[in-house]
Amino acid sequence: MAPDRAELRAHLVATMIAGDVATPRQNNLLHYRRLANGDPYYQLGLKFDRTWTERDVLDVMVERCGVVADPLHLYGDDTIDPEITIDALEAMGDRIGAAARRRETVLLATGHPATLTPVYEEVARFLADAGCRVLRPAEGWTYDVQDWRGAWTPRRLVYALAGVAMVVDERGAVQHSHDPDAMEAMLAELSADGLSGPNGSGWPDLAIADHGFAGAAGQAGIDTVGFADCNDPALFTGAAEGKIDVVVPLDDGVSPQHYEPMTAYLLERAARA
């Protein structure tokens, strides 16, 4: 049973998915500054059409995420407005419902597999049951990333059983990832087939994703909906430029079971749509 809006709001606040969240304000501001300075790691695969100052990014995050508006709030915790979270969740549900109704071709991917995979798997099953085609391009593709010590380590693109893309290390352990590389490889493989390129029947109508997976999909012009934390401003900034369709603000690092009421609410909204 899905919660109603008031019940979901209470749950989001109680579990710190929204409301007063555990993300430090100083971490948020650091990420906003790095995005404004053009650091690719924080751009999540997006190429922006205008120059964004640190204050511009903060203003977007106030409007689209609900962080504290006071620029002099430099330390301590920050906030995510649960009303914005639920509004965006409903908009995402409407878009997923439209994809189900039209039996669209979809991609699902997460850079937060340890916490958000169950959410994506439920959405993937909902869409597959509705007759949507859930793509799995570039499975097994590998690339190298540089760690904090400067060493290069391999990453491999894999899929959960329901068709949710993620990356793992050489031992097969799932990895947190901001990289757009895997989504770019997925789209490159689809484009290599003339029937599956941007004008073909195999090109995705919708991407449901986060981090660099979402940024790269939106940059490629695909309808993109996804989740983002208050310390990941790129998708919100991308939404302000029209490159990302819906961004649901939430703490993306809480225990996976806490997302279950949110997932039920999302899919009930999609089913109604």
C-alpha cells in the first residue's frame, strides 16, 4: 500500500531522506563552487549553455532542492524541502506512467547502487510489465578511473536482473560513481547500429538515472528523470537549462529499505498516469 502525501512527507522527514538531512553545508558549498569552476567530476557529463557562478548555483539549489537560502550559512547541516521532493516525485511518476502507456524504450542506471538499486529495479519491473523495452547496451564494457591516490583502477558496466545499469570493480563489488563514461558508452553502442541511433526505433525514449548516467543521457537529448542529493548540483542546474526533465531531491545515501514507501508512492502515481 502506498502512503498518502502526508504520510510520505512524515516518512521522508523521519528517515532524513528530506527535511533536515545529514549532508554538511560546507560540503554542499564546496561542490557548488567546484561546479561553478568547471570541474568535470561535478558536472556529471553535462555541458552548460551559460556560465554559472557559485551564487547562481546556490540560488538554483534553493529553488529546486530546498537548501538553506542564507549564503552566510557556511557550516552545519543543510536541508531538502520534502514538499519539493514529493512534487518532483509526482512529476517523475507522471513521466514514467506516460512511458508505460506508450510502451516506450527505456534505460535505467544508477551511480548509487548500494542504496538506490531497489528503487530502480521496481521501476524497471513496472515498465517491463507494461510492455516497455528495457535496454541493456554495452554490458561488460570496461574503463579505468583514477582514485584519490592517483592510481588507475578498472570499472565494468553490469546490469541488475531487472535491467538497471551500474558499475563494479575488478572483484565485482558495486561502486559509487559520478562518471558519465558508462552512459556515453551505452549510447555509443546504440548509435553504432543505424536502426538504434537517435532517429531509430531502438534509441531510448526515456532515461531514469542519477549522477553521470543521468547527466550524459540528458546531454544527449534523451528525456531524463532522476534523483539527486543536495551536494550534487549539476542535475538541478541541468534542469534549469532544460537538459534534465525532472530531478527528485533526496538524500541518496540512507538505508535502502527507507526508500520503499517513496517507491510505492512513485509507482502508484505512475499507474494512475
